[in-house]
Amino acid sequence: MFPLNLPNSLTVIRILLVPVVVVALLDETPNGDAIAAGVFALAALTDTLDGYIARSRGAVTTFGKLMDPIADKLLVAASLIALVSLQRLAAWVAMVIIAREFAVTGLRLVAAEQGVVIQASWLGKVKTILQIAAIICLIAVNPAPLGIDLLVYAAVAATVISGVDYFFGFRRMLASDRQAAHFRSEGRSP
């Protein structure tokens, strides 16, 4: 069983809000778009809050480290897929974003096996802000005006750039570790 603290509770709530967003979007719910946009925004806010609370209160748990990014990816992927099915978003945009999320998650797992923790970069944070803003706008405003399309393209660009940055950063980190290990084996300092 996982420790039921406030950050973990917020993560669980975020996961439980995912189907609410999707049903509000896809069902013929009166004011469904407004409900979905509001619930998505609330869920995105819990992502910011749970991490802040966990770090500030020293309440970081293994459950939170694992489930927080999964909850984020579920929320974003489910919303993007629903928007594609409603023809409010091009399928290629959703695929680029979802593929990047899975690729970086895989990279983090590989890094963790090697004892390396890949922290969120400032580019990753910009990517997240742009993705959340674009998704909220796509949910709330139908049809999307040009400004929202530009926001979506900015989110895609930030998604790709931050993904590339994570992979090259990890590669540089591995090369640096190998070089340091080589120097240590020769009895020299790097």
C-alpha cells in the first residue's frame, strides 16, 4: 500500500479526473466543453501542487515519483486523443506529443537503472505550460482560431526541442561518466 499523504492524494485525484475530462468532451453533455476545460485545468493545477507540497513538506514517496508522471501522461494523452476524435486536433500533433512523452519516460527508466536521475529541465517546464495552455484552449474554444493553432505549434516545437534536449543531455552525462571512470581506472583525475 502507498502512503496516503496530500501529494499522493492529489496524484490519485488527477488520475480519477481523466475520465471526467474525456466523458465531458465526448459525451453530449450540456456545457461539456466548459466542464472539460475546467476539470482539465483543475487536474493540471494538481500536478503543480502535488510536486510543490511533496518537496516542501519532505513528503516525496516512491509512489509519487512513479505515479505523478504517469498521471500527467494519462491526462495529456487522453485529452489529445479525445480532441483528435472530435477533429479539433490533427492526429500527427497528438502522436508527436504522446511519442515524446513515452520516449522521455523510457529514457528516465534507463537512466534510473544506471543510478542517474533525470530532473525536469526548464525546457520541459516550458513544454508542459504550452501543452496545458494549448489543450485548455482546444477544449474551450471550438472552432479554434489562428491564435490557438499557433499555440499548438509552439507546444509541438517545445515538445520536440525538450525531448531532443533530454536525449542529448543524457548522452553527454553518460560520456562524461565514462570519461571519469576511464581516468579513475588509470589513477588520474579528470
